[in-house]
Amino acid sequence: MFADSVTNFLQVNNLDGFDIDYESIPADMTAGDFAGICGQLKATFNNQYLLSITPDYWDNPDAINGAVTNFDLINSQSYWEDWDSDYYSRWSGLNVPDDHLTCGMSFEGGWTTYQDIVNYWIGNKNLGGVFLWSMADTSSVYNAINYMYDNAHY
């Protein structure tokens, strides 16, 4: 019933997918329950919608491990961490393809342009993308929007 409701919501609102903002699963939910819900969503979506997860830090790898094959994208909340040695090794250890991983970034750090981020994380690492959680610096926002517009693949 939940998966049908989500699918209906996506259809009615002309959305392309559903993201689970995974901070942690409730104490009374098992890893098997979580994997079952994710599997139901994926099956109900029938390749018409994306299913992604944005997991908080690695607080419960068993819950995600059992469900990892259901996700089209895993948006790692890695903002200030050492992504290469910390997050990347964890996800690759679960046999998640690089192009299913995205790296959470912020313009509050040392990146000078959106192009720098794309070149490093997508060009060098072959990740599925980068998602931005904060664009507080307006010049960086303008820079990012222009770069995305100039390099969009329609």
C-alpha cells in the first residue's frame, strides 16, 4: 500500500523519483523490514521512477547493506569527510557501482567552481553525480547554474 501511494504521488506530481532521507531506521524496524520496503518501492516503480537514498553517516550499515541493490542512486552525505578513504571504500565494499554513487558537497568549502567539483568527482572518480546541500555563496550559485546550463546534455 505504501509503495502504491508513493507511485501515485510521483505520477500526480510529475516527479521522476523518490529519495529516502535516511538518518536512521526506527528502533522497532529491522534491517529486513527496511530492505523489504525498499524492494516493494523498486518493484512498484517498475523502472519508471528512480529510487535513491541519502544516508546519514555509516551508523547502521546492515540496514543499508540489505537494501543497496534496490537503489538507482546513493547520495552519500559526505560533506566534509575524507570521501576517498572513508565513504568510497565503504560503498565499493558493498559492490555498489561507481555510477550509482553521488557525493554530497557544499560551496562553503575550498572548491572554487562547480566545474572543479564535477571534474574531480565525476571526471576523475566516475561517480554518478554530485549533489549540493548548500549554496550560501551567491557567486558560487551563479557559477554553478551557468556551468550546468552550458554543459547540459539534452
